[in-house]
Amino acid sequence: MAVKRLLTEFGMGSSLRRRDYTQAAVRAVKDALWHNSINLAELFGKDKAEMLIDVQVGVQDPSAVDRAAVAEIFPYGQVTVAVVQGGLDVPRSEGHPTVMANVAISVSLDLGVPS
């Protein structure tokens, strides 16, 4: 298998008052995706289901992110979600901090050519 990364997109999302790390991660993925219409699979004669989609999420509390909820955003492709320490919790004078999540989405295809 000769998998080639063809695209990387970045996004940022937040949860302003609820300290919802999953919501911040979902918003970050949507931020990265909703500004694009990428036809990579078709350009290479592949089906969209063949796309390998790797999502890296950075938040201050990685254990608080529901990886399945993040993966559900993608309508096709083989999605892998990894959550790591990152992002930012912004203190507030009242209540929970504002949570910021950063994501990097990489899309790869098996092009059947040696690496």
C-alpha cells in the first residue's frame, strides 16, 4: 500500500461557557471543513470511501473529548481521531473557562505507487 498524504486543513473551535471539549473539537473540525469543497478522491479516480482521514485534536483535557462524535462529522472516508494535550482554556471571572480546541485534518489516499 502506497499511502500519500494529499491535504492538510486546520481549524479552531470553542465552547464559550459550558467547558464542553467535544463541542469545541466538533466546531474546530467544522471550521476546517466548511470552507472547502475538496474533490481529491475524484481527481485520482478513487471513491470517497477510500479516503483516509486523520484528525488530530488538541485540547487541555483530551480525555473529555468524545472521539466518535468528532468522527461522525465526516460523511465518508475512513476516519481516525487522535486527541492530544493542546488547545487553550481561557479563565473567566465567573463559571467555567472558555475552551479552545485546535485540529489538523490530513487526507490521504492509496495511490498504488511506491512511496
